[in-house]
Amino acid sequence: MEAAAAAAGVELGSSKPQIATQAEMAEERVPIAYRDQCAHLLIPLNKCRVSEFYLPWKCEPERHAYEKCEYELVMERMLKMKKIREAQAAGKVKGGATIGLIPAKLA
């Protein structure tokens, strides 16, 4: 994957910085699956949810900000993958139009 991305001119990783530290996320008991670049928005959202007894009409600004952040991350990943696939289709990348799921070191 790294070779395909490098050949396509796509930089791996997110353009958003990681704001919340691992210590903060562990202290707030954020599940590991949710410890991404939007975790700094999830922490106040979860606090609000607990204080408002998870009422769906409460905490809307916090929820909207968190969901927007997650949406932007997904769209960024989709755009990068599209660029990699286009480069593979154009023949810039060895290996045809497939992306190996197992790194070359392990295969």
C-alpha cells in the first residue's frame, strides 16, 4: 500500500493533527476504536451525553461537530484511495489494478 501511494504521489496519513493525547483519551475512557483525529471532539460530547442522560435533542452542537470531523476524515481517505486507484489504472504503479492487503515483507 505504501509503495502504491508513493508511486501515485499520495501521502499516507491524515492532514488533521491529533489534538487529544493518548493519556487524555485513556483518562476519559475513549474506546480504542474511536481514538482518531476527532477524539478531541468526542470527549466533550460524551460528557454532555452523560450529563443530559443521552437525550437525543441535547448536545446537538457537540454531536454535529464530531460527526462533521468524522465525515471529513472519511472523505479524505476516499479521495486518497481514488487517486491511488487512478494511478494504478494508468499503469504508474506495478501490480496492476489491485492493492495488496498483506505488506510485501510478510508475504
